[in-house]
Amino acid sequence: MITLAGSQFSYLADAEGRVATVLGDARLSLARESPQAFDVLVVDAFSGDSIPVHLLTREAFAEYFRHLKPGGVLAVHTSNKHLTLEPVVKLAADHFRKPSRLVESEGDDEKAIDAASWVLIADKGHPIFDPIGGAALGEEIEPKPGLRPWTDDYSSVFAVLKF
């Protein structure tokens, strides 16, 4: 994948910042690193409709927040045809007393663009949630009654199935 990313796409070569590519499970790789002080950390490991549950647990979010600098933003991709993942992400954000908002984009079949759902998480008072003279980005996430937070010891996809 790393060779393909470098030879078939220009994103890495065109990046203006320092780019480091790490091969391996994202959560395990982050755990081995010292805090990185990222401005933005994107969790977008979902291909198709399968989900790596271990990336949506409280313990995983603790790792993500360890790598964000104060004022940083965590963006979690939650698009899924069969599961409503936004309430799971909201519970994890709530545990760390951080607000979260759902941002959705529409698809365009003609251009082969799928609709997408993202949950943004940042510190209270962050400009994306508390803009000066404007509306907050995204929408509030509706809690799902009875949904338990996902941890390394507990998760249930049945609780978030779409019907």
C-alpha cells in the first residue's frame, strides 16, 4: 500500500508538511509513539461496511487525544450502510468531556461520489463549535437510549444496527 500510495497518487509528494508513513495497525502504531501534537487526527479506517471495533473504544480515543495538541480536532469517519456509529463516537467523546458534531456530505451518483458522515471532536469553545458571528459546524448527535460505551472489553454492533 505504501508503494502504491507513492507511485500512483500525488498526495504524499505534493504535501507541504513533513510526511511520515507508518505501516501497521493505526492504534497499535500510535501507542508506540510519543505524543505527536497533531492539529488534526483523522480516523478513516473503514473500508466497505466492516468496522474495526477496536478503533472506536474509549481506550482508542484516549490514544487519539494523547496525540492531539490542545485545540486539535479529531475527525472520525462514520459512514456505514448497516450501522449507526455516530452515537458510539459521541459516547466516547462525552467520556472525555469533549463536544462532538456530525458533518455529512451528499453523494453524487453521476460523479461516483458517495455520501459521507464524519464526527468532529474538539475541546469546548473550539471555533468549529463556537464560531464568532456564525453557525456552528454540523449537527448535534442524537444519543441512542440504552447504548453502552464501547471499550476494549465490550462492544455490540447489534445495538447500532440500522433497521
